[in-house]
Amino acid sequence: MPRRGRPGLMGTMARTAVIAGTATAVSGNVQRRQMGKAEAQQAEAQQAQQAQQAQQAQQAPPEPPAAPAGEDLTAQLMKLADLHTAGVLSDEEFAAAKAKLLG
């Protein structure tokens, strides 16, 4: 004859085990979902950072540094003339650089 009323010790243990197992499974699913979202956000942030770095790299390169303050105009013109004589600078490049120096 089956027992009626409150569950016995075995019934209580079985119910507790089912509840604990369900809670563990749900907790694990929630944790995995949260970790997935966090990883996706981190990947998006890395992609945005890489895109920003690429955009900065594509911007115009910085202008070459100005000649040292101690170097006078004559020395700069002599260097340009030497480069022109050596064939490093064409006539047009030499004229443009000289005009830039002379202002």
C-alpha cells in the first residue's frame, strides 16, 4: 500500500536533487550567455580600436621636422645645391625647395 501525506526522507532527497540540478543547469546557461555577450562586446571594442588606428594611419603623414634653429639659411641652401648637383633633386624639386626656404 503506497504511503500518503508528506514525502519521506527519500522523496525529500530526490526533490532536493532535482531542484539543485535544475538550478545548476540554469545558472550554467546564464553564465555562458553572459560570457558570450561579454566576449562579443570585447571583440567589437577591439575592432573599433583597430579601425580607429587604421584611420589614423591613413591620415596625412606628419610634416618633416623643421631644420634645427642653429642651422642658418645658407647652410640649408648649400645642402639643397649639393643634392641637386648629386642628381638626387630634379630642377623642379630644387627650385621648389629653394623657394620654400626663401619664403
